[in-house]
Amino acid sequence: MGTEAAAWDAREPPEPVPYSPMREFVYQALATSALALGTWYLHWRWTQSLNRDALWIALPLVVAETLAFFGSLLFFLSIWRTHDPEPQPPPRTRRDIATLVPGEDRPLIVDVFFATYNEDVELVRLSLRDAKAMTYPHPIDIRIHALDDGRRPEMRAVADQEGVHYLTRTTNVGFKAGNLRNALEHSQGDVIVICDADTRPFPALLEQTLGYFRDHDVAWVQTPQWFYDLDPGVSLPDWLAKRAKLGRLGRLVGRGLETVLGPIRVGADLFGNDPQMFYDVIQRRRNWCNAAFCCGAASLHRREAVMEAALRAYADEVDGAVRPFADDVHDPELKSDFEAALTSEAARDIEFTPYKFHVSEDIYTSIVLHSDQSRHWKSVYHPQALSRMLSPQDLLALTIQRFKYAGGTLDIFWNDNPLRRPGLSSWQKLMYGTTIYSYFAPLWAVVFLLSPIVYCFTGIAPVAAYDSAFLTHLVPFLVFNRLAFAAGTWGVNTYRGEQYYLAFFWLNLRAIAHVLRRKPIRFHVTPKTRQAGTFLSLVRPQLVLIALTMAGLAYSGTLLVTGVRSNVTGFLTNLLWSLNNVLLLSVIVVAALRKPTAEGA
């Protein structure tokens, strides 16, 4: 795997989409229009268009539309404006970033943590070497650590060969967060750089980011995660000529289409791993209200912030464990002794966790620091990619990763809801709430998937009529909603992400059920190498829905042709709806069938 990773080294990350005040104004105008038209449409749906003879299907659909519209509202607000941070000169010494430096000043100490468990040690070697190649314009003490929760002799050997520190522990308690806590106990850096085993820093990582810590309230800086191994796909002319076996004619047609539409790559990023939509649009638009959250790898943390927030949370947890018992004791002297004894006992039983022991320790850390009412810590999202990483290589790895994201976020919502946390601003709550809300989308996505199937097989419509009034209210909203989305995400390829947003409905439903049943979300390391075979067992629900949708269309079309049904508008509406559903779902089926090639691609 290390050799394969090195083969992609020549690839360069894309630049952030240039900021344009005019484009932002156009987006805001279109989004406002879309929200106004959506409100008008939903008012009409609730008051005039319900099929009252079939409320069993009419009500679920209009509720689903309302919930989806609320999701659009949250999304449009969450990307409302862009504010990139002003670059700051790299700090010369510790005094430049610390509020108080007792004694003689000194160069900055930076700890670079590479958390690893079972990854190919040669892959980790590449990461360690790139970290050693980082540059800085002033004297600095960079300490690189391999944090091996696998306790592997071969990993220790690689660390020794590369001249970096090797750290391990006797247990894996707390998983990655526990690994990071152990590293904090054995290091002294003023700033900590968090890396996964496959995170390969660029030389300028520290030079371009440490300056933000000149602001003493900045707790962490997040940089984009860039996957440099994404499948580039095949150009449309080549695909038509070779894969579709159309020869010269296919190549000519492909070139013609690309002349009009621009470059088209068939099969590019089949697994929907490109994170540019998340980083360049969502994270970047949260800078202005101090709501960009930590995503683990490729982030830098002020040790003081992490430790101070953890100590305060630890003290609050100990106090919360003691107070209910101590409050029942009324004798002052006895209460004091009793409280001291209980505090000592509770302090031994409660884990001190600089990084929360949680499968989503990164976003949890963000919430804790953002809500710290004593310090009001700030976050910074730096828009340029300053490292490279490997993406999930098959549907199994992607499923493990996405289930961890969904389950972890929903578990935080269920057990420590940030919307109820004091200390967060209204905008911060909206941003965290938008992220959480997006994982509930399968609850209404299921209705959108089933409704056209119900209509095709039964002829029962959820609306009073598929008539001109229906189209007059629906079409303007859909058009402006699409235009607003295009303007808000300008320059970023979003379609693959849209496909997986719907296609992963079953996985996210499982995550919701998992959390509701209070089952712990396990931390599984995302595999870095492609597994052999296909994964159709992972997409059975999607296959069933695709089959039902196509069968329903065939059945409904037959009834229309034979004159049993006569509602052409209803059929065409559900035909377009069904084909869109199938197109969105199909990506995950194709991904399940993807086999590694002889070259390992």
C-alpha cells in the first residue's frame, strides 16, 4: 500500500473556489426566492392539495416535504456567507502565542501525532517522512510521534528507522481518543498536530497555520482533508469509444458534448469520497460565526485549550457525582469531610479525557471548546489543503466510515445535545443543528422513495390532482431551489454527494435505530486497502427499491397504454420522480459491484 500511495504523489490539491461578493449576493437572492416559493408551495400543499380520500399516503408525503424543506432552510442559512481568515505571520517564539510565558522565552514546541492501529507500516512511514520534511522560517522544535495502538514490533522498528518517537500503551481504552490522551501525557508541545496513519503533511503546514494562534483565543485550526487517490474516471470520448464500443463515432460525439458542457469524466470518484463540498462550502461558510468544527486529522490544537477545557469538564463531572449525596448532609463539619471523601473517590472513578472518549471525539471536542463559557474559544478553518490522505477504497470501507460518522453524531445529539448546551451562540447551535438534522434525512427520504411506487401499483395519488395548479406551485420552487443550490456550491462538483445522500438512507436509518436502542457506537478503523470481491449484500434495500420502482413503472405504463388508466400527467410526474430515484440509488449498486483491477486501482 505504501508503494501505491507514493505513486499518486504528483497529484496536486484543487485551490479553494475564489471568493466572489457578486456570486454570494446572487446566491442569497436565489436562496431567499427559493425559501419564499417553498413556503408558498407548502401552504398550498397543506391547505388545498391533500388527497383527503387517501390520507394514509397524503399525510406522510406532505410531512416529508415539510421536513425536507426545513432541511433546505437550515442548509441555505448554514452556507449564507463566506469569511476567510486573514493569514498571520508565523510566530517566532512561544511568547507570540501564549498569554503568559514564565521565565525565559523559547522556540515553539509542536507535537505531531500519528494515530495508528493496524495500517500498513510502510504507509505510516510515508506519513512520518513527510512530517519530517515540514519547514518553518524560525527555530522550532518539531516532535513527531507514532502512536501505535496495535503494539506492533514492526511499527516500532519503522519509528526507530525514521528517528521519531514511538508511543504505545497496554490497553486500547477510549480507542483513538484514549490514544491521544496517552500521547498528551508523554509530550509537552505548545501546539498538537492531529494526523491519521495516512495523513501526509505538506512542507508548509506549520508555516501557514501557526500564525492563527497569535490570537490567544484560537483553540484549534482545521485544514481540509484532501484525498489524493480519487479515481479520476475515464473521459467521455474515451468511454464512448472503448467502453461503449462506439469507436470513432463515440469519440466524436463525446468531444462534441464536452465542447458544450465542459470536461466529463465517467466513473470519477465512484465512492463519493471527494470532500470538497464539505470543506470548501460547509466548513468554510462557518468561519464567520466561529462554528467550523474539528474533523480530527489535519487539524492543529492549542494544548492549553484542550487541557483547560478537559480539566473544567472533569471538575464539573466530579462535582455532579458528589453534590447529590453531599447536599443531603446538613452538619457543616460532617458535610465537609464527607464531600472531600466522595470527591476523592469520584475523581478516581471518572476518566480524565482531554479528547472525549467517543467515536466522534473530534466534533465532540469542538462542542466542548466552543461552549466553554469562561474562555469562549475560537476555531479557524484554513481553506487551503495542506496535507493528503487516502480515501475509502471500496463500499465496505465507505460503509464503516459513514456509519461511524452518522452514529457518532446522532449519539452526541441523543446523550449530550449541543442545542441545549449553555455557552454556544445561536449561530453555533444552528450550525451544529444543521449537521445533526442532516442525519435524520432518511426518515423522510423513505417516503420520497416509496410514494411513486405506491402510485404506480395502486393509482392512488397523494395529491388531490396532478394538474396545472400542482405544477404551478411545484415547478417554480424546484427551479429556484436548484439554482440557489448551484450558486451556493459554485465551482464544486456536488452530484456524487447528492447521490450518496439518498443512497445511504438505509445505513443512516440503521444508525438512528442503533442510537435509539442505546447501543454503543464502536470505533472501527477505516480500511486503507481495497478488499477483494463485491458487496451486494450491503445494498439489498437499494436493489429492492430499484426493482420495485422499475416494476411499478412497467405496470403503470401498461395500464396507461391499454386504457385502464388515463392520467397522463400523473404518470409522467411519477415517471420523472421514479427515474430520478433510480439514478440516485444506482451509484451505490455500481460501487458494490466494483472490483479491483490488476493494477490495484
